[in-house]
Amino acid sequence: MTLSASFERLELPLETPFTIARGTQTTSENVVVRIEDDAGAVGVGGAAPSTHYGETADTVAAVLPDLLAVVEDVGDPTQRERIERRMREAVRDNPAARCAVSIALHDLAAKRADQPLYRYWGLDPERTVETSFTIGLDEVDRMREKTADAVDRGYGVLKVKLGTDRDEAVIDAVRSAAPEARIRVDANEAWTPREAVRKTELLAEYGVEFVEQPVPAENTEGLRFVYERSSLPIAADESCVTLDDVPRVADRTDIVTIKLMKCGGLREARRMIHTARAHGLEVMLGCMIESNASIAAGAHLAPLLDYADLDGSLLLDRDPYDGVSMPDGRIDLSALERPGTGARRT
């Protein structure tokens, strides 16, 4: 068997500007990898690099030739452990770049087996979860409007970005616009530990489910302080990047947020999920602002999750890739008839 590989960069405009505590973006630059076998089957995988973790589309494009050379040299998409080990030897960091290759390999292997990826893994499509839809930071009235629009579109789980001096007004506006919705909040490291504890007391009054990353990632003792005093469960996102981080945060969080773009691929994400379970933690799979070239792959992990935040493609003005059906936010794997991840160019 021989494999050939290529990639392209895509600049994807967002439907509306997206703001969190760290800043605003209006576009998302993704890099899409294609791996083709000698029978014409093609695996597709996407990278959505984040400058917060030291990656850009330029760095992804710079290292992909070395990563794809490993793929072509091994020449077998079923040898993913060998390929990923050699990719780590060739390129030490760059998890989003390695993730794109990982997804494309899984997509190709499942296509060669003529199975959707979840079935290739032996997972139960009935045990999926509902993705949240994110309400980015904006003026309070605009956030109320965005919330009402999300509810009208059928989304029953909302993730609300906080981290400003308007947090109380924001959560009041969101709850008034979505009285029946399940609400989670994400501070993106914006609070001090004592401030975070006070905020959880307020947020509990609004029926919020949990708070994601209340304090800066480097403040590990601050995270413990909040966890031990919080009125709500705490999720660790920026504090939990790779497999090694799971045991480090196990005594100071209730939930770990895993992202393919942080950890480097599907095999590593599954290892993180099982490690989190071994430590008694719940698991959420999150995302960057991504095309379905990568979001579709994450959806196949849904049977292993407690929570999902896989709305990255929903925030785009137009996604050039189709993926797994998510009617009203419900990840519907059983409706997927195509083999592989389900990602395909529209």
C-alpha cells in the first residue's frame, strides 16, 4: 500500500465577531489535510491552531511536510500508533498539526473498513450527548438577543462567556432570554480565586450547571482554592492540555475539558478520557472555532462523554465541509450513513 498526502489553508469568516475574555476574532484559519491510498480512498482531517497554545496556520503549514512524510513512509493508515510515535519524534510540539493528520488517518482507516468511525471503534451511537452553543461576550443587550436567537434555533444547552465587570448583568440577561435552557459559563482564566468563589455563588442562583476555567491556568493552587469553596462544579480547560495534566488537576476540578487541538489527536483524546475516568472525573470535549473537517471527528467521541461543546463549525458564516448531524444540538451519530468521520467537502 502507498499513501499520498497534501494540505490546504482555509480562511473561514465567522457569522458574527466572537469575543472571549482574551480578545475578539472575526475569522478562523484552518488547515485541512488529505491522505489518499492507492485505491482512491481519501481521509480528511482539520487543524484549527490557537495562538494561545503557540500555534498559527503558518506554524502548522511549516511542520506538516515533515509529518506527512512520516505518513507516506509508513504507508499504512492502520499503523496509527507507529505513525504518531514517529510524528512526535519528527515534530515535538504543534498538537493542532498532528491532530489534523490523526483525524485524516482515522477517517481513512474507517473508510477502508466501510464503517462510520464510531462503529469502527465499537461505540454505542445511542449514548451521545447534546452540544452546547456558545454565547460570546458582547454588549448585554446583544448577548440577550444572541441567546434568544439560539433558543429559537432549538439549542437547549448554552455556554456563556464571562470575565468582565458586567458578568452579573450578562447572566441575568441570558437567563431571562432562556429561562428553560441549561447554562454553563466559561471565564477563560479571567477571575482571581476569591472573585471566582463569589461569582459561583451568584451563578448558582441562576441555575448554572458548572463554571469552566475560572482562574489562570498557571495558578494551580488558585484552582484548588476555587474547587474547594465553589458553589458549582468546576471544569478545567486551559489547566488541562495533555494527558499528563489529568492527574495533576484531578484533586482540584470536577470536569476536564479535552480538545483535540490541545492534545494532538483522537488516540490521545481517548487516552485522556479513560485517564479522567480512572481519577473519578467527568469529561467534556470542547473545540476551537473549527470546520467540520475536525469537528465531525470529535462528534464520534460523544458516547464516551458527559458533556460536549462542539459548536465550532456552527459559529462560521459558512463551513466548506459537512459533518455529523446535530439537530437542535443533539449529536446524531446513528443518522450518519457515510463511512469515516462523515466530513466531506460541500
